[in-house]
Amino acid sequence: MLSHKLMMDDVEDEYHLFAIHSSVKEYKMAYFINKHLNLCLKRARCDVDFNHGSIQALYPLYVFKEPAKYRSCYLIKNKYKGPVKKVISSGSLFIEEEITSHSTYLIPEYRDVDYFLKIEEDIDDLRLQKLLNQIALIPNIITTYTVDPKQLKSKNNLILD
């Protein structure tokens, strides 16, 4: 009997990635993007969670799917600042722990980026530039630019489904 083997390395999802620098909260960013890009981003039931050594990081995720147009959009926060517990002394009856705050990043290569907008859709260069200009016009956005996902070392962190 013949067996067929599919190689998943040959299959790549086509998506575009926008880096956004802004100091606003994630729910406000989702609102502004919805308003200016005519989307309907909603908070996902589960955040994206990663273990970075001793840190359990949760990155807020907003999702908009439009199956009729074969389009999915994801807004994800790049930074997580959370507590880290460190045992100071365990030689006595009571364990002493020191809790400090530590920052981690979903995409460590882009530490300065606050948000990533991932759009899974086949977009031509003209429409891509138009989207970039629309995002740049949103209030409280400092700057925005496209990122080539093929150049990312941690592109597997952007698998959000």
C-alpha cells in the first residue's frame, strides 16, 4: 500500500505584521483600530500565555475573523510586566520570598514595540500602504511600520489559533 507524506515545512501562512508604538491600554487600542479600520476586534476568551523560565506571561489578545473574506485580524500586546518570586531563605521554619517585577516580550527582537497587529489576508502593496497610513492617523499612536515575519527569530510565538 502506498503512503503519502505531507511536509508542513512547505506550507506557510500569508500574513502581514504591523508594529505599533503607543502607550494606551490594550482595550483603547482595540477600540481605536476598530473605529479607524472598520474592524470588530473583540477580546479573546484566553490570552496568549508563555513560560519564560520562571515567569508565566499573559499577553492580551483581540481577535476579528471574517470567514467570507478569508480574513483574520489579531491585536496582541508585546509586553508583559509581572511578578517573579525568588526564595531568599528556606533554612528556617518559614520560607521567605522576594517578589519583584520583571518584563518579558512576546517578540523579544522588538522590545520597543507595544502592540502587533497581525492580518491574515492576501493584501496587495497599495492596500498595505493604505492600512499603514490609516493606523498612523490613529490618535496616541507614536509610530507604526510593517515587520517582515520571515525575518523574525520568534515567529512561532505569533501562531495564535
